[in-house]
Amino acid sequence: MTIIADSSLNRERILTELARLQQNRPALPIQLEVLEKVDSTNHYALLQPEQRATYVCLAEQQTAGRGRLDRRWISPYASGLYLSLRQPYPTCCYPFTGLSIAIAIAVVKGLHHLGAVEVGIKWPNDLWWQRQKLGGLLLESRSVGGQIRDVVVGIGINVQMPATEMKLVEQAWVDLATILDVPVSRNQLAALLIVECMQVLTEYPQVGLEKWMADWQRFDQIKGQSVTLLTQADEIKGIAQGIDETGALWLQTNQGLQRYGYGEVSIR
């Protein structure tokens, strides 16, 4: 894929790229908004009125970006991709955990298409390159009467980050410009990930995670490794053994093979 560098997000450029990417497939309805500054793209997307089309917002900067476990997401101006998609979510018998895995796989496929072929996933949805964090996902939902009505997918990717801002990050990190060694078009990247994610949001409620299990095997960065799993109640040590059909992590512990649906993994 030829990458055309750009300095700012541009709604028309993203729409043009979306049209090009979807020219051989049915176009999916989308409402796209590009913001200069917002507290959090996920929060902003959740506040939008209910609609049938997929709503997508991007921002040049987030002032209160959030990651998993409510951690702060450093979001300096025009340096990363800060993107949220909100889509009506049909009644579905497949667990939300699996959707998070499927979306992470879609994002990795998009990054591989750009040339970042060594990017993988640290369970459940951290984007990793050579044990350095490139990005992550945050899935949230809006429920009515206990039933999920809308799902919001938040994606944060380090594109070309200023080192001074990233001093606040407490883990090893990398950006896409370093991996590819060329300037990156955030408009092209945004369009590519929107198409990939919308496809998953359409298909997952019908088929569950099974369609993406083989991809997980290729992208899993922790299988066979000694890890520590942090949950709200405990700290569990063991050997990562992949995931089940719901997206839960299998961990070989001193108590045997255990299944965990939520937590934060670190490599020991």
C-alpha cells in the first residue's frame, strides 16, 4: 500500500479513502466527524443521539483519553490516531469479550496491510511490536433495560509521538513511524481501520469469535510465556495457553488450567 503523508486529519480525505477501499464491496452507512479537541472520543461518541448508521469520530487531541482499567491515554496533538466507532448492536448470543478480541485482530490486519507485519496482540487487546506497546482498544456499551443497544469501539495508536510527551508513559512504547521508518498518513490509517472494524461489527453478532480464532493463533504474543494476570481481586501467575471461543484467557497455574475473562497481563 502506498502511504501518502499528511499533517492533519481531514474528513474529505478519509471519506475519499473509504470510498476507494469499499469500491468492490457494499458500502456501509457511516456518519463521520473530525474534531480538533475533545475530552475522550469514546465519551463523545456515547453522547451522540441514537442512529441507524455507524457513527465515527476522530480527534487531533484528547484531553482526557482513557484506556482499559480507566488508565490515562496520552493523546498529544496530531501525533496519534484517536478514533471511536459507535454502532447499534443487535441482540446477540455471543459474549462481548469475544468482540474485543475480533476487533483487535481486525486492527492488526490493517496494520499489517500498511507494512507493520510484526505487530501482534497481548491479550486481550493491546497492540504490541517487539514487546513495546503501539496502541490499544477500549470497548464500551450503552444499555437500555439491561440490554446492550450500542457498542463503542475506541482505538488509540501511536503514530508519530513526541518523546517529551511520552515521558509520562510507564511502559515500553513505540510508534508507527518508527516501525515503518516512513511518515504515516493518519487519514489513510483511519479509513483502513474503519473498514476493517465495521466488517467485524457486522459479522460478529452472526458468527461469534470462531471466524477469527486462526488469526488469533498467528497474532497471540503471549502463548507459552510465563505471565502475571492482575484482576481486581487477585494476582495470578501461570503459563498463557491461548484463548477459548469466548475470548477468555487460558492460564496454566499451580491449581491447574484456569479460565479468566478479564484482567491485565504482564510478562514475567
